[in-house]
Amino acid sequence: RTSIARRALGLGRSANTLDDSRMDSEIADSPRCRAELRSQVLELQKVDSNVQGFIDGVGQLCNALGSSFLAASCVTDLLNDTELSTLNVHELFQHLADFAENMQSQLRELVVLPMAQYQQAVSKAIRQARVFDEEAEGLDAAQLKYLALPRDSPLETRAYAQQDLDDRAATVALSLFDARCALQDACSEQRTVPQRTVGEMLVSQLAYHQSCTRLLSGAMPQVNALLSDAEQRGTSLAVQQEADAKERAAMPRPEQRTAGAPLAEGWLCKGAFGLLQAEKKAHLARLKPWHKRWFVLCEDGKLFYYKGPEDAVTALKVPLNMNLVQSVSVVNGPLEFELRMGPRTLRLKATDPTERARWMEALNNYLDTHTEARAAAAASNRRRFIAQGLGIRDLDGFASTHSRTSISGFLHRQDMDIMRRWRKWWCTVENGELKSVLFEQLRISDPHPREARVTRGSTREKGTFRGGTIAETHSAASAGSPAASSSGGSGNGATGSLAFLSTSTSTAVVRSTSTGSRDSPEAKARPVTPLPFRVMQTVQLPLATVTVREARQAAVSFCFEVISPQGSLLLQAISQEEMQLWMQTIQNGTAELLGSLTRMSTRALENTTLGVLRAVDGNALCADCGAAHPTWASINLGVIVCLACAGVHRQLGVHISKVRSLELDTKEWSAPLVSLMLALGNERLNTIWQPTLPAEQAIKSDAGNAQREAFIRKKYEAREFVSDEGPAPSDASLFTAALSDDVFIAAECLARGVAVDVTAPAVATAEWSGEAAALHGHRGALHVCAACGSEGVLELLLQNAAPVDAEEPSGKTPLRLAVDAAEAGCVLQLLTRGANISYADHAGQTPMQAALEHGHEDLQQLMLDYKLAQDEKLLEQSMKQ
């Protein structure tokens, strides 16, 4: 009963109800469901005014007879385009205005009355939507009260809060179902009642206005088509309403006492729920007084207790489940006895020994005659408290429980501000990603005037935590989108970085359904439309980078922690079963994602950046530890490394090593960068970085973190294994490599200490010819590459932080030299690194002007496109701010 009600509200699905697609698709509470209902409310509000205008127009026609006529616009607003194309409303009603006669009674009976009833149905549907919003807010309050209970709270208090939560969940589920049915019925009747009334109005005019026979005879086939379509839709609607009534009857209800005579009832004094230890029981006996209550034992095993017999009829109390009671025994004299339920007991005291004997007989008789029900209840209760999650990523153990890899529902997370409020987040696990969305409001009806005020939560900081990093997002919310309050959330275990979420608004997206029949083809085609709810925060984490575990250190129950490299999220479910389901689903998704990455086919791998670069000599193994199948790269050093070594490379800093993933960072892998990596390779680069490496100092793939870090720091930071034999490469060697585009020689020069901003010799040397000295003297290596079109060495220098707008003696930048030499590849490389197209030389000429002067229209257009793209990006950022 509880799981069905919670699943109907989107509070989490149990593993036993995963295949109930009808319940999930039709009555599940979710932002998509509420968005659909909200769109129906807005449509019905618009229809309400049109219906009122239609009724007023018919009333004017009836009262004024032939002096007034019905405006065609009132009809066109109620019919869709297909129905309007079937019936030429404008021309037809213009003629009918000339032949109005005495037909007041017919119009009021066949037109005004059905439309008024339809208007009442619309108003009722909108009121039902408002009732659901009020019930949902009450459920949120009950959830907060239940989830705030400490772990050591009494079982009686937890049971009362649990039952109150279940009752409210059932009530809200019914309200949601009623609101959804009422709204969809009203929307469906929009395609039935207007058609029928328009058709009946036309038929009445044909019957009572013989002068209109010739005019209306030509329109009768279209009128009959309208009536036939309305009849078919009405029949379909009646069948659907009957099915909805049966489904509603099968839904759970709030806990009520069963009809019939109780097994036993009378006055008893209730003590406290205590532990089984004798010393603690004695201590609790001194602190907890006795309370006189009216107890009622029902046939279904529920033991109710009230303040008096009169409350047993009207008051709704949380019962004790006798199926969970293990034994009933006599204690402490002739009047007391206790019920044992697991590690706790409930002490009761009768008014006299006879009364105690009567109650013990009734309780023991129930226990003896319901052995199977008690065993089933005990087994179900034990499953609720099975601890799962050992704090590690157990990909195989949890996957064996079930193979589900997607789930959606509401979870709670605590705000990081000083108020520490709990808010309800809509969470989804699908497509290899965990996404949590906090909506400002989720009302499907307009708030009451007394509720239309600015809430405290509407001014709080908002932001986006995407992909494990904090980033500002500024996307406009839907224009005029209404809002309704939503609470819940968790996150008191999140790292400090998550507290700095920047201000943001965004628009959620959902597939909206047609307002017609739920089984119609229009309802199956669901175009993507924005949700009419304002998004306050969004958290997105790729499952490939997360670990999930139960948060046993949390002060409240049902919490689990999702840990990512940049932070962690502490989320709270509504029950132990739901917490386990979320944990298992996240771990199954992680296992599936990582498994798909490792099982990539050879043919597919060959077409990726990873496959192309692995084909280079030495790149099949990590350049540092020799681990197989490395998937990371240092793009400024040119080496391919494994995940463990990539973590150490990150610690070195980007001035030494820039680490990128070969699988995830797809935008980083431009064509020049891939060409640079193909020209190097681990095997060649290790002849530069570790030719003098002693065999005993080399590390293996199973090396510890400390040993791995020490080795990599020696290799790249201290450069202990770079050969110092022979003459050190001169500055001219770097420029010679730039002239010939020899990236290996250039990499060796950088590894042996040649600076990227060194200037070329102005005189000839053994390695530097006089012609080159005359042409490139006092220029930087980046200038030489740009002037000669050496794209490989240019990419290497740019990756090693060479100044992109450095000036040569005449004031020209590398971009200007590339334009003069018509090197389009170098121009594009420099533009993507932020080269300034308006940087003028000493003569005042910019690269744009030089391209125009030399007739390089392609380069001019390339720089212009880049400038426009940059301006659009800046404009977009300024608008978001």
C-alpha cells in the first residue's frame, strides 16, 4: 500500500513495481507530470473566458432575437484548425444573423446549458488542481517532519510519523489522480461539448428557420461530421472515465479502522517504549509516566489507542501492528504486561487482574491464529533494515541484485546556507549521468491571492554544478512562467566548493502530451517543450566519475553519499528500500558505463582519437609506468599516460604538464594537436626524457602513489633522467627545427632547457644560415613558425605557453606574419589561441588590413568570422549577467 502511494507521487519506486508502466506513465508525480497538468490548467483558464464569451453571445442572440447575432470569433476560438476547415464558420454565421427568429428555449436547452455545465467542469478541474497543490505542500511538511527524526527517536514516535506520512502520501496520490483526471476530462470535453453545442445550434436553426433551409442544407454534411466526431470522442471519454473510476477504487486509502466488531477494547494504561536491557528499562520507568488510553484491537491485527472512546469513532490514530509483536508476557505484578517488538517493548497496565487476563487472552489468540501473516510481516520488516553499501564501488555485487540503470524521483538535500533548510530535488539517473534539479515552485494551479507573495527561497543564490565543476550558467526562464513552492534537499555532507553556486535561472524541458484523449495518437506524439517551472539549481555528475555509499555518519536516516572527484552530494531518500534502490541503480549505471568504455570494439576504437594515437610506437603503454591501454595524454609534453600517472601530472601544474583525456575531452583534440601527438610518441619522447634512467628506479603499473609521484617529479620537474652528455642544444637548434617543422628536435630543445620566448640569432652560426639570420633575426620561434608555415612546431610552442601576441623588431605579431605568408593553417591556430586581429605593427597596419592589401580574401573572412564569433560570445555573456 505504501509503496504504491509513494510511487504514484514519484517518491521512489520499489524493485517489486518496476514494470508497472501504466502507473509510472499516468499518475507518477514528477516535474513532467506537473508541467503537463500546469499546461492543461493554463489552457482551461483560456478556454474558460472563451466559453463565457460563447455563452454571453448565445444569450444576446436569445434575448435580442434577430437584432443580435453570434460573433464568429467566439466559435473559432473553441474549434481547432481541422474543424474550422471542415466548417466555414465566418460565412455561415454571417448569413444566419439575417434569419434569427424565436428559438430562445431551444438554444438555452441545447447550447447554453451544456456549455454552462462544461464551464462548471472547467472550474471544478482548476479547483481540484489547487487542492492537489495544497495537499502536496502538506505532504512536504510531513516528509520534513519525518526525515528530521534522529536515529535514536522512540519507535512509537517514528511509527506515528511514518503512518502520518503514508496517509498524506495516499491522500496526495488521490488528489493528484483526481486533478489529473479532472483536467484531462475537461480538456477532452473541449473537443466534445463545443462541437456538440455548435452542431445542435445549427440543427435547431435549420428546424425553426425555414428561410435558412437552402443555406444550411449545404452545411449539414459538415455539421454531421462534427456531431459524429463529438459522439465518438464522448464514447471514448466515457470508457476512459469508467476505467479511471475502477483504477481509483483500487488505489490505497488513508489508514482507517476496519468495519465490524473489534476483538477487544477497553481502558489500559500505556507506558513507554523501552529497551530490553533491565537497567535501561528501570531508568525509563522512573522518567516515563503512565497514560490512560482507550485501546481497540481490530480483526486485521491493528491495535489502536485513543484518549477516550469517543475519539475511536472520529479521530484517526496510528495503530500498532500486532503482526510485528513477538510475544505478550506478564511483568511487574498482577496488573502489568508488555508487548515485545524486536529490541523494544511496550508496557501496559490493566485496571484489575481480570481485565489483564482478558487482554492477554485476546492478544495471544491473535498471535496464535496468524502465524503466517506474522512471519511474512517480520521478513518484510527485516528487509527494510538490511545495511547495504560498504563505502566502495562494488560494481558486481549490486548489479546482481537487479539490472536497472535508470531511475527518477524526488530526493532531499539540505541547503548550505545558514538556515540549513531541507529542499526536495527532482533527481534522475539516465544516459550515464546523475542529474538533480531544484525547482522554485511546482504548483499546477495559480496560487491563492493570499499565497501570491515573494518567498524567502526566491532570492537565494542559485547555480549549476555540472560535470563535477562549478560553472556559472545564465539562461532565461520561460516568459511569464508561474511558480509554486517546492521544498526538500540534502547536502550537509557536500564539500565546500558546492556552496559557491552562482546566480542562475534556467528552463527545464519536458515532453508535453496532447490535451485530448490519453489513448489518442496526439497523446503519443510528445514534442519537446519547456517546463513552465523556474529552475533554481542544477547538479549534474557523470556516473563514470562517482562512487556511492551509505552515509551512516549522518544524523538522520536514509541518507547516501555520491562522491565525485570535485565534491560530494549527501542525498536523503524517504525509506530504506528507496535508498538501496537509488544506490544500486547508480552503481549499475557506473558499471555499465565503465564496462562499455572498456569493451569498445576494435573497429570503433580505430576511428577515435584514442585509437589513432595508440597506433603510434610506444603509445600502447603508459610513458611513465608501462601500464597497458593508457587513456590520458600530456598535450604539451606529447606523452600518453595512464589514469594513475595522469593524476600526478595534474599535481605538477599546467606550466609543466597539461593533462587531457583521450576519451572525454573531445573538444581539446584539434587536428594540429593530433598531428603533433602523432609526430612524437612515447617511444621517441622517452629517448629524450629518460635515456639515463637506471633500471632499479623505473616504476611499474602497480607502483604506490608516493613512489609514482616521486618518479614523475624527478622525470619532468627536476629532469634528472635527461641526458647531459654531448653538447647542449643551442637556441639556434630550436629555430632550425621551426624552419623545418621538426617537432622532435623542438621537443628535445624544450626538454633540455631552451626557452620558448628566446630570440633568433641575427648572425650566421654553424646551425643557422646567413639567409635565415637576415630574414628572421631577433624574431621569436613562434614568429619563425608562422612565417614558414611550420604548424607542428607552432602547436608545440603554443601548448608550452609561448606568447601569442609577441612582437618582432618591426612590431609584427606571429598572426601578422602568417597572414603575410598566406599560411591559413597557422592563422587558424593562432586565432584559436586568442591572437589579436587588431594588433597593429609600427607602421599602423593590422592583420586584417594586411590581408586586404595582399588580396587574401579567405584569410580576411576567416579572421572576420572569428571576430564575429567572439563578439557574439561576449554579447551572450553580458546578457546573461
